[in-house]
Amino acid sequence: MNDAFKNRVVLVTGASRGIGRAAARALAGEGAHVIAVARTVGALEELDDEIKKAGGEGATLVPLNLRDFDALDRLGALINERWGRLDGFFGNAGVLGELTPLTHLEPKVWQEAIDVNVTANWRLIRSLDPLLMRSDAGRALFVTTGAARKHTPFWGVYAITKAALESLVLTYAAECATTNVKANLLSPGPLRTRMRAKAMPGEDPQSLQPPEVITPLILELLSPACAKNGELVAFSR
């Protein structure tokens, strides 16, 4: 452990599994207090147990559906009451939607992807920005995908919403240019996650690296020492 994250408060969405879970454990292992957000209570409790077993103090668990936008507003207020600031925000949660032609896509699937991949992140930026500004080095990092720039048939709803997320984050980064806050995008590529298995059901998951391989890069981009702002960083193996 180094001191980069000691006594720092970092919020992670989608913390119950995959990249979010790996990031939460890594951050806690480096001394951060993690605010873990996910829908599944049991999985969050398992994460908390793992953090404590590894010697950490445990996480603040927030069972929350990201489509509950009013709750996202309240989350910022609650963090303000307890800590008065936020040092890091890892916007990891996302949904794939369905791999289908745009003309076959059901409106409810489209709306869920818009809500989770785009609107929730905007609402969180809106809610958490004052707290990040109060940190000496507020850092925000969001997960994107190469699909956002490839226009692959049948991947439309995922690609479109991630392209919108990229525009959202890069605009926010530009608005933060003269502040202590820095915002960036992370493209992890194929890793052994549930979303990857849903997208590629015939793929052998053992042929992919686990989410833990990307945690050093996540720590780097959320660290107070990170000087990047408004960049899209691709994980290279």
C-alpha cells in the first residue's frame, strides 16, 4: 500500500461485480474509503466482507438503482453531510441493451440504456461535482468502449449511448480545465465480465483476462497525481 489513497473517499458505481468490484477492492486495499453503489444488496455485502477480510475498514454500501434519479441527487447530499467532499468517482456501471438491428429494438430497452449509460452519469456529475470541487484533487473516471466509434451492426444501442457518454465526459472535462477536478474515459477492452459473456455467448471466458488486471490503471487515473484531463485511455495488455 502507498499513501496516494489514504483517507480519500471514492464512489464506485456497478461495484457488485466485474470491473467495479475489482476497482472497489483495489481502492480499499490502497487505503481509500469506498462508497460502493449497486443494485444487489447481497453482492455489496460480499464485497464489504472481502474488503474487511483483506484488512480494510469496509465500505459504505449504497443499494441503488441508477434509474432512480432522485436518489442520485440525494446521494450527493448524503455524501456532503458525512464527508463534505468526494475525492474520486468511478462511473463504471452500464448496460449492454440488446444486440439487434435498430429497427427491431424495443423502446423500453433503448430507454434503459439511455437512462443507465448516459442520464445517470449526467445526474451523478451534477450531484457530485460540488463535492469533487471541494477535494484538493477530485478525479472522475468513466468506462467507455471501442464500440462507440465503430458503428458495428446490431451493437447500436450500446454504441450510441457510450458515444453520448464520451461527449458528456469530455465536455465536463473541458469545463473543469481550470479547477482541481480532472475527468477522463477508460476503454478496458475485452475482459472476463458478465457483460462480455452476454455479448459473446460462444466465447471461452477463460481466454480473457480477469477484471483485476485493469485495476492498476484505474488507480493511476483516479490518483491525485494523475495529470490527465479530457482523455480517452485504452487499456493495453
